[in-house]
Amino acid sequence: MKFSDVILAVATMGVIDVLVYLVLGMALIPSMGSFWGLNSAAVISMLVAGLVAGFVFAGNIQEESRIRAVGKIAVLLGAVVSSTVMISISANGYYNAWVTEYLQSTYSTGAWTTMDWYVYGQLILVSQVALNVVLALVLGFIGLYAGSMLRKPKKS
């Protein structure tokens, strides 16, 4: 599988993920609540994106070892998700308010210094990025592998 095919597969997964996430978000967030609806939409959309991309790129995936090809796509997807999460968090004006509220409700923050706030804020940021990357790797790999198994190899 060529690197250009990997990039195209990741781009395809990204577009499908966003489209499915928007539709599921509109349906699940009001019905399940913001936390469960948001997370359910994210998990389902990543699996669907992997299934579709795996099916579409099954021919390219089957050219070499299936696990190796799916792994290449999943690793690049993880890198893209890492960048995307960092950008979306930095663009979100409410994220710092959420972190502050979370920290104040979890810990006694009365005597915290600016460095304490910074360190704990960075820990939460890193945990958010790591969680999203791990989910993208696992769900992307499962979806890509299952999607590539749905299409039969072409006979030469």
C-alpha cells in the first residue's frame, strides 16, 4: 500500500467521521444528554468511518498484509486525531472554564499557585488527547479491518 493511498484513506475516514458525527450528534445529544450523546456519537462515527473506508480501500489493503496496511492507516489517523483534538481544544473558549470547574469540584484549589493550575490543566489536556488517540487507533483499526473483510478479493 502506497503512502498516498494511506493519506487518501485517512482523509476519507476524516470526512465520513465528521459527517456521521454531525448527524448522530444531532440525534443522540438531545436524547441521551450531552455527555453520553457526545461520546456515543463519537464512538459510532469512528467505527462507521473505519468500516466504510475499509470497504472502499479493501483492494489496496489486500495488496499487502491486511494487518500491516490497516496499521499504517490507523497510525496516521491517530496522528491526525491528535492534531485535530489540540486545535479544537485551543479554539474552544469554554474548555478552560470546564477545566477550572472540574478541578475546583475535584480538588481543594484554594491555595493553588498559577503553576499548579497550569500543570493540572496540562495533565487534563494530555489525557484528553491521549484518550482520543487511543480510541481512534482502536476503533479505526477495528473498523478498517472489518470493512476490508466485507469485500471479496478480486480474481486476477
